[in-house]
Amino acid sequence: MPAELVAEQTITVGEPIIIDAPSPGASYGIVFEDDGRTGYLYALDLARDDNQIVDALHIYNVADVVDRDRPSQVQLGWSRDGLKALLIINGYPHAAFDFAARRGYCRTGFPPPGPTWSAAGHGWDDNALRLFD
């Protein structure tokens, strides 16, 4: 579990929503967005003047979520040092960002890596949860 929960909200998958969670100790942030078709988690560098999104992780396609008619609990948390962030849905970790290592992890492994973040890909690794010990 993350050292500090920063945001928590009950959602209905497929109903558009944005939930943001700034880091408690650094100039970073994360944003969970369900746009009605997909769910994504974004990593933000809040010190940037231009586009603050530095990485994005695909969480789900709404059409593929079998229990989308039931409420879901979304939690966004940060490590004590404010450099690692975690997305938990219904008590299950779905994605994590390590801002120090410039790496994102998600269960879908999508999208392909960008030029400056997640060069090894976005694939899930259970070791990512150790970032929050």
C-alpha cells in the first residue's frame, strides 16, 4: 500500500471523470481519467511550462470491464518521498509510476514506451509494489 493516500473516489466505469493527486513532496502529479471509452493514468511534471504529461498508462477499455455497472473505488497514493505513485482500483494495484527512474508500470503494458520514459516498456512487474515499502 502507498504510504499516503492523496485521492479516493467512487466512480462508475464509463462515466467521464478526472481525479488528480499531486505529490506531497515533489513537483509531480498523477491524473486518472475515464473519458467514457478508456481509463488512463498520466504522470505529470508540474514544473514544466509546456505539456506537463510525461508518461501515460492504459488502464482499461470500458467495453471490456465486465462489472462496469457496479461502483468502483479509485485510490491514488504516493510514497513517503513523493517520487512514486500508485493507482488502486477496488483494492487491486493497476499501475505505478517511479518518477526517479522515469518508469511506468501497468497491467495492460500499453502504450509502447516513449522516447524519454519507460524505455523498457510499460509491462507490469510485481516488484513495482516494493517501491512503496
